[in-house]
Amino acid sequence: METRIYKKENSLSFLKILKESLNDVFGARFLARQLAERDIKAQYRQSYLGVIWVFIMPITTAIVWIFLSSSGTVQLSDTGISYPVYVFSGTLIWSIFKEALTMPTASTNGARGLLSKINFPKEALILSGIYKMIFNSVFKIGLLFILMLIYKVNFSLTMLLFPVGLVVLILLGVAVGLILTPFSMLYKDIGKVINLVMSFFMYVTPVVYAVPSNGLMKTFMELNPLTYVIGITRDMLFNGTFTYLNIYILIVILCLPVFMLGLVWYRLSIPVIVERLSA
């Protein structure tokens, strides 16, 4: 580890801090992998169902909506593909985004003991969390492709763009999560508010049903930026029409600066938060 000397400065350089943060992300690859392996093994060591827990949330949500749709309890607009595939792909993509959003807080909170005792690049926690997300997502996506085969969904060339869509999805979630992490660590209410807000946003995002052709819900969905992120990512799988592609491209362009802002904010705030929590 390099020796660091902390001194008072009259000004902070955004680009300098960003460069240091990116260097630490690159330099902490081995440490991040070790932390990810430790956490994954600990997560499933005492679990009878093991990796099956990765599928529980998207599967149970999909089953509920499939039942509501097939029983006629809820009338849904046409999705263009088999509804079970539509709803499972939506809940799967949504679960990946939600995990990306909450991951920075979960990873940082889980390492509180290390943060107060050992000097190491804090960015390793974020990279470790991304490794764990990729590990969990591989199983989910594998199950989705099996479901697509069962329901005889045609595979298309646009499917090659799906990994790019997932990268954008994860980048956006992590970027927002980095900004929220210091507040979530200081005030537990923030985490509860995030869960509440995400529950609301799921129902104004085309996760389990398509955007209506008219009405108040159509307006809500079109005002929700996640509509375009989730919708376009799913369209990549099913050779969709890529509705509102211009808005999606704008969101993609904004993702990178928001992510860089989140990295700088995380780097500046976490040492202060840890010192305050350890006092």
C-alpha cells in the first residue's frame, strides 16, 4: 500500500480525485475478487437451497402476475411475446437494476469493521459488489434463455446487444447507489425510503406489463426514466421496436458523468462517514 499524507487543502480537484479513484479501482482488482469469493462462499455455505435463492424473487413475482393475468383478475395490454417470458424477463432485469442500486450501501455496510481498522482502497468494495452481481446474474440469465427455448421465442441478432444493455443498467444503478450510500449509512431511514420508492417505481415501469396506449398510467410511465432503460434492455432480447430510442441514448450519455460524480462523492465522503460512525 502507498503511504498517504492527509493535509488541509484550500481546494479540491474533481479530475484529480476521479483519477485517483479510477486508479484504485484498477489496482484493487485482486482484493475485490478475494472479497467477492469470500462473500459468495459465506452467502451459500449455510443455505440449503444455495444458489436457488438467486431465482426466488423474479420467479415468485412472475408467478403472481402470470396467475393474475391468466385468471382474468388483471387485464393487461398486449406484450407482443409470450406473457410468462415477458414478465420473467422484466422482473429479472428489474432485480439486476435494484441489486445494482443497493449494492454500494450493502457492500460498504458489510465491511464496516474493515473500514475502521485497515487502510485499503474503498473502491474495492464496489468492484467486489459488481463481481457478485455478475455471478448472480449469470444464473438468472441462463434460466431466462431456458424459458425462451421452452416457449419457442425466436432468437435475433439484437440479442447481441443485451450485454451492453445490462452494462448500462448496472452502471446507472451503481452510479445512483454511490451517491446515496453515505446518506444510507448515516440514516437507516434512507434505506427504507429507497425500498418504498423502488416498490412504487416497479409499477410505473414496464416490468410486468407493457406501457398502455393511453391514460394516466401511460403518462406516469413516460415520465419515468426507468421505463426506457428497462424497456430497451428487454427489446434487445426480443428484437423489439426500440421505442423512445432517442431518450434511451440520452440516458446512456448521462450515465458516465453521473457514475464519475458518484465515484468522487463516495471517495470523499466514506472516510468522513467511517470516522463519524467509529467515534
